[in-house]
Amino acid sequence: MMLLLLLKNYRKGIMLTAFVIQPLTYIGSGLGNVSLYYILAGIALIMFLFYSEQLKPFKYPKLLLISTSLMSISYLITNSLCNHPNTIMIIGNIITQFVFPFILWCVISRKKDVDFSINCLKWMWIVTIVVMILEQIFRHNYFTDIVEFSFKTCDFVIDANTIRYGLKRTNSIFSYFSTCGVFCSLSTFIIWIIVSKLHIKDNIYIFLLFIIPFVAFSTGSRAILLAVCVILLGVFTDRNIVKSKLYKTILFSCIILTPILIGYVSKIVDSVVNSNESSGVEGSTSDLRLLQWEACLPSFWDSPIWGNGRMYIWDVVAPRHSILQGAESLWFSLLVDYGIMGGITYLFMIFSCIIILYKLDARLTYLPIAYFLILCLSPDAGIQYNQLLTFVVLAIKMMETKSLYNKTT
């Protein structure tokens, strides 16, 4: 069905793939253990060669082009030097993580393209919230059960049936609570642009602006919680949001409920600041991450500059060290697999996103900062760089077309 849409309407097919299929990477294609997103991204690239003349001019931000190109070159050099090359996977990663966001940039060139992208995300947000509510009511994610029964999945899909901060850890329509949290955290900035910059007069977006961060919070991940705090700083101090009736209602309610909230909030803060000693919340600790890094260190020193190759940490290191079965930071896999050069190019990409967004609006810099903080405390499974680049591309396009929206509002 998605392939037919790509053939019939290339622009809409790319946008649906970016904002609906891409976040749900666990959906299989039926071709072995290959994600549907990977297949669609590959087909999109082939078709792009025929549609490129219609999509010009490209004008992809130079910093994004340079940083993603350097990451791609770093991947290829590592793959050529390591003892465990994985060429097909590396090419697939380059296409899905770096090339596809470029194609998306070329496709979103008109106001109606931005409108369609927003509508795709709006329905994703609504479905996410509905499933989250049902998940909290029943303390079980039946959507996950339906997915595993009805679809060929190509990645892990886990319903974390645990309680944290009094809430079931939410994964909603996503593969895991961390993928749900990243999607909701980054989405909040898109909704903020809709409300504060595009001035789209639809109350549903004001509602979503307050509910989507709560969905992120309900994942129970302390890494996501840090991102939510960044969201609060970057979004909810904006004058246009502060003036809204819903903001005032929530603020008034918080003031009234202060005696109850103080104990609840202090427990949350304590679980983040004192993760080693906090008895009320189980989970990863700084001591655990230190032990995981000690397990990774010998492999890192085997090839510190270029790394040992894609998936080396999971295929070789993790089987030897059970403590790495849930490596609690992107940096473990990044440095072991791609070495110092992989780490440098990753930081360059993050800084490139920050610089580009800062030129549009200083508050938007919180988007890549939130992503960076999450991955410092979480593995990148299901939340690869294409997720960040997709939202960065959409944010830029929305800011570039905001004058068109202001003329019609």
C-alpha cells in the first residue's frame, strides 16, 4: 500500500513514511528481518533519481550536509578497516539515517507539504494519546499484543509492565517506552511551532502541547524526564503559551495541589539526582553505567580511532559481558563500534542542528539538546539519528513558511 502511494504521489508517500512508518520501525516488510521503513527508504532513494528534477532547488543546510556526510564517511572507513565488516547494514544505515532526511527536505517545499506533514503527525499524536490512556487504565498495552499477533515485526516490541512514579511505563504504539518518549519529546517542539509561530487557530494543538509531554513523562524513563525538563524550559516559558487559558488553568491547579505535589515531585527529583541510593525507583544507576563502561573499555582500546565495526558491541562484547545486555548509553556502542571519529562526527551533527535552529529561534535549540541528553543515558535502539534529523528538517521548513501562515490567520 505504501509502495503504491510512493508510485502514485511521491511527495505524500515520502511524508507518510517519515512521520508514520519511520517512528514505527518495528513493522516488518515481510522480507526476512528487514524493517518496512528500510525498504521504503531504499525505494524512495531510487525513485528520487527520477523525481529530482521536479524537486529542485535542494538548498539543504550546509552544516547538515557536511556533518551527515562526515558521519557517513566515518561509517564507511570503519567498515573497511574493521575485522567484522557489515557492508549491507552500513549502506542501509546511511540511506535511512542520513539520505532519507535529505529526500524529505527536498519533498517539503510548499505550504501544503507542511500542512500534510502536520496532519500526519496530528493523527499520530492523537492515536498515541488514546492508546496511552487505555494502557494506563488496564495497566497493560493491548495494542502491542495486537501488533505482535497481526504483523511481522523485525525488531523488539516490549510492553514494560512495570510501575514508576505511580504510572505504568508507557510505550503506547511504539516498540518501547524510550522510543515513545523520544517521539513525544521531539514532537512537543513541532506543536509549539504550530501554536506559537504558525498561529494555527485550532484548540486541539494547545491541548496536545500539554498532553504530549505528559505521555513522555509517563514512560518513566529518567533520561526522558530530563528531556521533559528541557521542554518545560524551552516551550512553556514562551509568552504566547503562558497567555493561553489552558496554561493558566494548569498553573492554578498546580498551585492548589501544591501540598500533594511537593512529595510526589521530590520523589521524582530524588530518583534522578540520587539514582544510586533511590529505593523508591528501580532502574539503571551511575554505578551500573560505570561497570558497563569498564566492560566496553578493552574493546574500545583495541581500535580507539575508528572502532571495531557496526554491531560489534552486541555481536561480540555483550555476549561476553551480561551487564551489557542493556547498555545504558549511546556512547558505549558509538565508541566501541565507531571509535573516537564516530564520537566526534556525532557531536558535530548535534552542534550543526543546534546552530541551524538557533538562527531561526533560540528556543528550538532545545530540540537537539533534549535528544542528546536522552541518548547520553539510553541506547539508540529504535531512536537513531534519522528521528532527530526528521524533526529538525520539519522545524526548519515550518519556520521558513511561517510568513505564509501569518498571512492567512
